[in-house]
Amino acid sequence: MIIYRPHRGSLEDAMNEKKEFNSIDDMKMFIEVNTNGLYSFKDIVLSKEKHNDDRIGWYNASYVCVNGYIDWDGAYIDFITKYGVPQCIGMCSEDYR
């Protein structure tokens, strides 16, 4: 199982939106659908480094990031080309209590 929370204004707001998935692919599909295609499945990536968040009991957690997105005019904005790094949109973990 994978648990995911989006980035929000506060940790409490983010945790109110947490969801569990059977796989990373299921999580990525959820993000794509629930952003109305703003973030595509292929652009959603996980950080290689892992982090612990003792506040919420998530361990070996990864940042959920996007390499780019489709803006309101339909143009693709490439974060890797523009900034050299993907944009973080949330966190996920397989190790939570």
C-alpha cells in the first residue's frame, strides 16, 4: 500500500486529503485525473532520496514531483529545462503507521 498527501498550506490541510493506493501507478493515475490532466502520468516522478516524518508516522517517504505541466493555454511548461529540477507536489510512503 502507498499513502499520499498533496502539498497544502498546512500539514493539517494536507493530511485531510491523504489517500491510500494499491500501487504507485494507481497514485499517479489519481493525481493525473484529479488535476484534470494538468500533470500527466509520465511527468509524475518520485524523489530518489527518502525522508522520515515523525510528525505523522511516515518513514522512508518520497517527494512526489512533476517534471512539467500543461498551462491554461495548453502549452507544456518543462520544470527541468526551466529550473533544473522537478516541482514537488506532495509526499508518499509505503512505510507508515
